[in-house]
Amino acid sequence: MATKVNYPLAAGDKGLVEESTSRVSPTTALIAGWLVPGAGHLLLGKWIRAILLMASVVGMFAIGIALKGKLYSPNTGEPLDMLGFAGDLGSGLLYGLARLLGWGQAPVLVAIADYGTKFIVVAGLLNIVAAVDAHSLASGRKHS
Amino acid sequence: MTISHFSAVLLFSLFTSVVFGITQRAEPKMMVRFGALCFVLFVGGTIAASWVMWLIKH
């Protein structure tokens, strides 16, 4: 949320400066948005955007798991696996939950399961984009 | 769960377009327009690429 406020600037200057008046710090919005999809926007009072973002990221992640996609693990030594792990990690707590429940551990044998793997990675990447957007809103860099 | 390849394209395009629309534009009207554009480009691009592959094969 951005409003115009008056500051005592140089003589003749009207002193109108745009400033963010959000009570949520940008770092909090970023981390909340990363851990729980849509939570950053929820903290900023953007309910509709939060619901749509959560539905999109969680939906994509869930479809990926349902298609028997693979969850990447750290320290496999393969560069492409490490990139996949970085993408998966973007889903925040969803990734931790899936690992705890043992989802996405079966070997990928069919094309549809490979699609599932891609769905999971892209869900994480989209969640990072959404979290950065929440950071921009909280810092005032994005005005609405 | 099993879905067709085209259903996978539609779902992927839908979710991705929603996130792109919300995050890459500031006004709600522009969000909807950009999201719709992304969806059309995703699906249209996939169909076009499919026809290119079919032509290469035949």
C-alpha cells in the first residue's frame, strides 16, 4: 500500500514523496511467501492474489506428486539433480512435507511421470517469483 | 493419476499464467490481460511445436 506523504525538502519543492506504509517488512513477506505459497501476499492484505497464487503453486505441486513425479534430493553429485533440487526447494514447506511423507521417491518410468517431475520443479520456481513479488509490494517497489 | 499430454499442457499453462499475470503486472485489468496472453502463447506455442515435429517426422 503506497500513499503520498509530506517531507520538508528544499524550498519550492512540494515535498510529495511516495513511501510504502506497509507494516510488514519486506524480508518477512519474502520468507513467509517462500515457506507457504501465497502467505506473503496474505500478510500484505492481498487476499485474492494470495488465494490464486496458493491455488496455482499448491495445485501444480500436488498434480506433480499425483503424476508420480520425482522429488530431487541434495548431494547426489549430479549437476542437473542439484538444479532440480534448487527448484524443488522453492516450494518451501511443501517440499519438506513431501519428503517427510515419502512422496516422489519412486523411479520415473513413463513420460507422464517425467511431466510430474517438471510440474514439481516449476511449482517451486513460480513460488519464488511470487515471494519476490510480495517482497516488492512490501518494500514499495511495486505500488499495487 | 494419469492425464493426457494435452491436459498436462493446459494445466501447466493455466497455473503458470496465473502466477505470471499476478506478479508481472500491477493493475488487476492488466494482470488478467497478461495472464490470458501467457496462456494463449503457452498453448499455441506447444501446438505449433507439435505440428513442426509432426512435419519433421513426415
